[in-house]
Amino acid sequence: MKILNSKIKNRKAKIAIVGLGYVGLPLAIEFAKKGFFVTGLDVDLDRVKRIKNKISYITDVPAQDLKKVIAKGNFTAESDFSLLTESDVVIICVPTPLKRRYHPDISFIISAVRQIKKYLRPHQLIVLESTTYPGTTEEIILPVLESGGLKCGKDFYLAFSPERIDPGNQAFPVHKIPKVIGGITKEATELTVNLYKNIVIKTVPVSSAKVAETVKLLENTFRIVNIGLIDEMAMMAHKMGLDIWEIIDAAKTKPFGFMPFYPGPGVGGHCIPKDPLYLYWKAKKFGFNSRFIKLASDMINFMPGYVVSRLKTAAEERNINFKNAKVFIVGVTYKKDILDLRKSPALDIIEILQKKNIKVSYFDPLVPFLKINNIDLKSVNLNKIKDYDFVVIATDHSRINYKYILNNSKTIFDTRNAYKHFKAKNLIKL
């Protein structure tokens, strides 16, 4: 441990990061900027090629940062996992999707761990960052790594430190977000704390890997429950003829006991729609039914359909046959100003409309074409909106001329409060 600890403190430890997506690549760059030699490993050969060509495909990684660390010789991307033998620290940052509605899929973690086991050697630190259910590190990863003969705490060290990256959030990049750390042993926690101290403002050690795993799930469960609540409140306010956005703005003036959450057409991204269901699934293994998590998940999954139902009602009020209506979607990424389509509610809205054989087009300054799921569309110029019965603001990108849309649309359904300071006869709000 002393040798590895010394390497970490002196920034001589070689780091391998498995998975170069929205978590892995920013993390790799951050360590490389601090002087560590980092090898990024990914089975996606296109990602590896783009990095070698000094092209960033992640919004939070400026191309100039990538070029600098490559030029300094501090970062390289490879697909050869045998390079793990040269690393002192291995950090796993792979996806953890769902198999079915409520069933975790940790196959990417298991695949990565099996590769690590092949090349595991004494005096290595293995850290899992991928969000997963409590017990994964100790119950799944540890036995696989020890099956090769080396023993945790004696020959190698294992810890969990959940990623907390918020894509596109300029106020909180990687280095400004405190890092929760839970090791299988106290020594693993100490080593991991010393590792992350090099790149983050604060480390938060906890008593175990299971605690750290649950911390991450609590954070995202808190969000999904409150988003589900405010979505329900939005539907209730609509029935009562009230403006939910005005209600929230007034409520958030209370200096204590209230945190504002905002309704929308659904929730996208890799974390919120999925992570709480990992906890829901694990709790069931202990005979506990988490009704809050399921209800909140069901609510946010209901929202794209709710948007379409509101469009149908609006069509009836305007004597338009909804089957013949034409709908124009503005913004298709799951979040404003980032190129990320993962679980975007805008895509769900498009699919629902297409299944009803309703003509639907879209505009997004970041997405020139959509070829995903059952959707095959190209972004249409905004000057075409005059030809459509409804314009839906599904993602409120900054680079959109909202005044032009307001002045040239027959009816706008604003699901994001992009027209907060506007009142118009052709404007409907969520």
C-alpha cells in the first residue's frame, strides 16, 4: 500500500479509465491535466480513433483541453486491454442501463471486470464509478477479481466512488463536485481518497462501498420523486386553470423548507430515468416495495403521452381533426444546449405521434438528423413552422429564435416555460 500511496501522492501512478463516455472522458482529462499519465480504454473503436485525431465528442471536454493533454503525452486512448498491466489505478466508467422496465443490466460492468481480472497484478487499485445497486462492488466485482488468486486488501484494493457528472453544467465541472468514496477495506478508502484529492475540491469518505452505492441512488431518487411530484402538480394546476410556473416562482421565495423543481415533457439522460429503479429492484430483494420510486418513475414516463393528449385536446378546441394535424417539435435532446439524445422525452413524443400517423417534423440546432429507434428524420428549417398546426417546445436550447417562433406559429405548446415573460393567444403552457 505504501508504494501505491506514494505513487498517487507524487502523481506518478499510471491510471487506466475503462469507458470513455460522458463520465470517463472528462475524468480522464481531469487526471491528465493534473500530470497523471492516463490511458483511456474503450471497445468503441470510433471513440478511440476520434481521440487519437484530437476530436472531442463530449460537450464538457473542450477540444483544446484534449489536444493539450495529448500533446504533453499525458493521455492516450486505446482498445487493447492488456495495457491494464501497466496501470496502478483502474477506474471503471461503463454504462449501466436497464434490461427491462425494473431490472438492472450490469453486463457492461461484469465485462469490464473480467478484462481487468485477466491483467490484475499486485498493488493495483480498482475503482468503480458506474452507478449501480447496493452490493455490486462487494458481491459481484470482488469475487470475480479474487477468483484469479489475488486477495483484496492484501494484493489489490477495491472501492466504489459514484460519478456525479451533470452534462452541460458549466457551474459544476468534474473538479468542483465533491467525491463520495467507499472502499471494501479502510486501506482502499484511504488510497481512493488520496487519488481523487488530486482533482476534486472535496472528498467524502463513507464506511463502505454499499453506503457509497446507496448515496448515489438516494441523490437521483430524491430528484425523480420531486420531478414526479411537480409533474403531477402541473397536471393538477392545468385542471384548475392555474399557472404552475407562477406557483413555483412564488413558492421558491420561501427561504427555507422548499426547493424548486420544474415540470416538463418527461425526463431523459442516463441517470434519473434509470438509477432509482436499481434501488427499487434491490429493495425488492429484501422484501421492501418502494412505492415512491415506482410512482415517480411511472409519472415521468407518462409525461410524453400527456403532452400528446394535451395536443389532441387543443386540436379539438380549434376544430382540427387531430389525425390530420401537423406537429413541429423544437428541440430533441434530453437537455438544453447539449448534444445528448439518451432517453430524450422529445423522441418519445415523436414516436407516439408517428404511431398515430400524425405528420411530425423537428428542428434542433445541435441535431441535423435523427436515426434512432423507429425515427428517421432530418432537422427542418424554422421557416417551415407556418405550415404546421402545432409547435411543441420540447427542449429549450439557447440558440433558438423564440420570438420568430411566436410570431410565425399557429399554436405553440411550451413544455419548458421558454416563454416565461410572454403572453399570447397562440401560446399554451404545460
